[in-house]
Amino acid sequence: MRFRFWPFAIRRVGRLATRKPAPAQTRRSSPLNRILQRAWYATLALVLLVLLGTVGFVLIGEGRADLSDALYMTLITISTVGYGEIVPLQGAGGRIFAGLLSLIGFGTVTFLFTSLTFFFFENDFDINLRRHRMRKKIDGLRDHFIVCGYGRVGQNVGTELALSGRPFVALDADHQRLHDVAEREPELVWLHGDATDDPVLIDAGIERARGIFAVSNDDAKNMMIALTAKQLNPSIRVVARCLEARNEAKLAKAGADQVILPDFTGGLRIVAMMIRPRVQHFMEEMLRSDNRIRMEEAVVPAGFVACRLDSLRRFSPNYIIMAVRVGSDWHFNPQGDFELQAGHVLVALTNPAGQQEFERMLG
């Protein structure tokens, strides 16, 4: 690699970083909170209605009814029990007042008890409602990813996919874990189930998916996920997490296209921090930045008419073309006279807007 390229790249990264990140999603209240809020409003309205009715019947009684009589008259009117008129209603005004109080009170009591009923049955209702909504969202996904095992590693994978604008389905057998994450991230698309079961992966849209991550904390389970995924969709790309180095070859034989050993990759990063701290710090800041700058790749599609790189839009404020892979060879910092052909792989440093622009450039 020519080192004169790095100052140029770092200046361009600074331009990418000036773009403002998308606003964070505001946390929405859960259905349970909304139901409780309605119940409190109904209770407050009922209390105010009882006070109003009591005062009204005291005035209508014209001294012939005390507070207890007026309160009792209010309660039997609101509940429509009708034991008898404790407070005499001689005039039209008193009867109209009692009638309106009965209608408004009955409606308020009905709303209150309906809210309380929903409160007690909210858990099952909310689960069924969420499941229905998730099914509709998953059915609408195409070219998405499936993250099997949404623990600490899976959540980090999901965060990176979300930051880079790629749709995914979080899949886990622990319903409480998914529920807790969904409370923090309302836009999360998730599915509860065992990722080694064929119906569960089919429900997750594996036939339409672009890739699947087997990142549970069990090598045997990740092996089964890879094997099942390849049987259901032979063309899908599988990336698997491997805790024991001795299981790496087994995961590859089971169908994993790429096997990641966290301990091994962690060791490489630790060494890189020691011997090339500035470059590694640059990469770390790029990954953790809120500006979502990432290294992305795009394969030149079949049918692409070969052309010089300078005939395309090589320079953009949203991306930098870093290298081109031709077979097993890399061409870093390609110049304008480089001939681009179908099957080449372009690697660029880009933000989400530049990623779409970058892909459109290749048709």
C-alpha cells in the first residue's frame, strides 16, 4: 500500500464525519402504561362526578337532604340501581340533572371497568398483538438478515446492522430477553423460538433472507443453526460464532461460510493496539462514531460493461473508493485508468447515504 494514500483518506473521512446522524428513536410508552393511564383518568372523572352529583342533589333538596342523602342519591343514580328517590325531584331541572348524571356516570363506570379488564388480561393481549405485528413486518422483509441468539453478541450484531441501515430479525428462545430489548428499542423486529427448528427459521423469512448469524453461546447449537439454514436455503450466507477452536472445522463442514472465534480476533486487536495504535484507534473511532462511517463492499454485477474507473463517479463527499479486488489480488487506491469489469469487488469507506449512492453507481 502506498502511504501517501492515508492522509488523503483521513481528510475525506473528516468530510464524511461532518454529516449529522439520524435522530434517535424516542421511546414509546407500552400498552400497559397506556391502559393504566386511561384507568386513572376514568377514576378521576368518576370521583369528580360523584362530588358534582352530591353538591347538585344538596342544592336540589333545598334543605331537605343532607350530605349522606345526596351522596347516596348520587351513587344509586350513577349505578342506575334506582332504589328510590331519597332526594325528591319535583321540578324538571332536578330530573334533567339526575338523567344526565345517570348517563355520564354509567359511561364513566363502564369505561373504568373496561380499562381494568384490559389491564388484567393485558399480558396475553399484548403478546398476541405484538406477535401479529411482528409477523406482518417479517413477511414484508426482503434481502434481510437473521440474528440467531440475541444475547450480548447478538445485540451488538443487531446494533451494527441497524446503524448501517440493514433490516434484520432478532431470533431467540428467551422471550423475556426479547421483550426487554424491545422495550428499549421499539423498532426491533423479533421472533421468539428455537433457531434450530425449521418452522421458526421459515417464519423468520429465511427463504428471502440474505444472511444468517449463528451467534448463540453454544457451539453445538450454532452448528445446528448453520446446518438447518443451509438445508432451507442453500444460497444463504452463514456467519457463525465459535467458542472452542477445536469446533471451527466442524462449523465450516456444517455449512458456515465464515467462522469467528472471539478470543482469536480479540487477541489480534490487542496486538494491533500495541504495535499500530494510531491506525487501530482510527478504525475503533470509525466503528464507534455516531456518524455511522463503515467499510462497505459491492460486487460489480454480471452484465456490467467494462469501463475506466474515471468514467464513473470516483469522488463523492459520501464515500471513498479504497480498493478493488480482482480474483485474489488487491489493487489499493485505484487510479482513474483502472479498468473495472464484472465480478470485481469494490471496497469503499462510506456512510449510509454514500452506500446507496455507491451501489447505484454500479447499476
